[in-house]
Amino acid sequence: MKITLAVVGKIAGGYLSKGIEQYSSRLKHYVPFEIQYIADAKNTKNLTEAQQKTAEGRNILAALDTSDVVVLLDEHGREMTSMEFSQYIQKKMSTVPRRLVFVVGGPYGFSQEVYSRANEKISLSKMTFSHEMIRLIFTEQLYRAMTILRGEPYHHE
């Protein structure tokens, strides 16, 4: 199984990029992992929120394969502790045949079409974070889950 973090738009760079790169590099020792960049909507100043979500939704759906298991990182999703997330990943590793795709949407969230395509939703927190920060938080939590599964000392209870 391969894990993909699909994200709308590029990151500005700086400290968040360095952190994402660090955890992405570490993850490759445990599981095939990639970050897939999806084009954001163009001419957003001329678009309503709904039009922007629809345009980004089309781009997200075009980046997915029919066999992908799609998990939206969404504020209305299921919340888990790090231990629960590691168990979730372990189960997915034994049941997902090809690609497990976690998706970070644009600034206004997901279109209804993307919600309809998704298999699940997960929330990383009740708090709101920037979409760039979510990328870092997710890659760190995925790395943490892998170290928990391997019994490595990164995670402390």
C-alpha cells in the first residue's frame, strides 16, 4: 500500500516546508509515501466560494484513481488520539490494496462531489489550522503512527 497526501496548491516555503520535508523523508523508511500537489482554482478573485470549491473539487477528483481509498482531512471528520490513528493506519495497511489518499482541500473546504467520492473523513483537531500547517501536522502524525506500530521510542504515553 502507498500513502499519498493530496493537497490543493503549493506551500509558500520556509519553516513549514522544511518540517514537511523532514517527516516525509522519515516516513519513506516505513511506507511508500508521497505528497501530490493539486492545482488550486484560477482567478479566485472572480469566483464565489462555491465556484472555487467546485473548481478545486474537479481538480481533486481528476487526481484520484477509481481504486483509491480517499480520506478527507475535514473538520467534521472522526477525531482520534495518536494511538487510535496508529491502529487505524495498521488496519488500512492490511486492507487497502493500492493507494490510501488523504486529502487537504482549499481554503473553503470540499465540494459536494468530493464529499461524495470520499470513503471517510478524519479531523486532526477541533481547532482550525491553516492548510499549510495541516500538511505538517498530518505528516508528523503519520510518522508518529509508524513509530508507534514499530514500538520505537518517538511517542511517549
